[in-house]
Amino acid sequence: QRRYPETRSIIDCLELQVQRPSSLLEKSKTFSQYKSRNTFKVLVGISPDGLVTFVSDVWGGRVSDREITVQSGFLALLEYGDSVMADKGFEIIDLLAPRGVSLNVPPRLGSQKRLSR
């Protein structure tokens, strides 16, 4: 929190494997190219202090993180001057900038397990 004092929320999509549906339509909606299996996805936002502040509806794994961010109502909760931290997979800077919100993408950890000691 000291390094990123304007950070309002840290977001990521949680993707959980589900049983493969029998319906072709449902298979299509839940198939994740990234995971190469059928999944459900949820956008989760936490505060810099670790409090869960946002949980979206459940989406099929086919839907992009960007689309979930747009459709979930998360953007409406942000205020001018806020900063959102997300990994580089969240290509949402164009959605945040018009609201006066910045996107903070932390550096990759490589072989490290944590950002701090």
C-alpha cells in the first residue's frame, strides 16, 4: 500500500474447471482457450489491505477478462484519481483512462514467489 497509495483495487479473474457439459452450446460457452478445458470465471477485486471488495457474477470460460470487467459493473465503482492494479493480461487502459483512473501492472515475479519479503 505504501508503494501504490492510489490503488483502490487489485483485480484478477479466478478460473475454475467445471465438468464438461453435454450440450454443445454450453461446451462452447465454458471452453477456455487459455486453460484448454471447460471453466467458469469470476472477476474478483481486493483492497490493498486484502479485503474482498468485488465479486462478479459467474461467466463461462470463453469470455475474456476484459469483457467481464466491462459487463460486471466493476468500472462504475471507480472514481477519478483511483488506480487499479492488474496483471498484464488485463488490457483495460482504454476503459480506465476516460474515467481518470490509472492502470498499474506490477513487474513479473519470475522465480520469486512474492512481491515483498
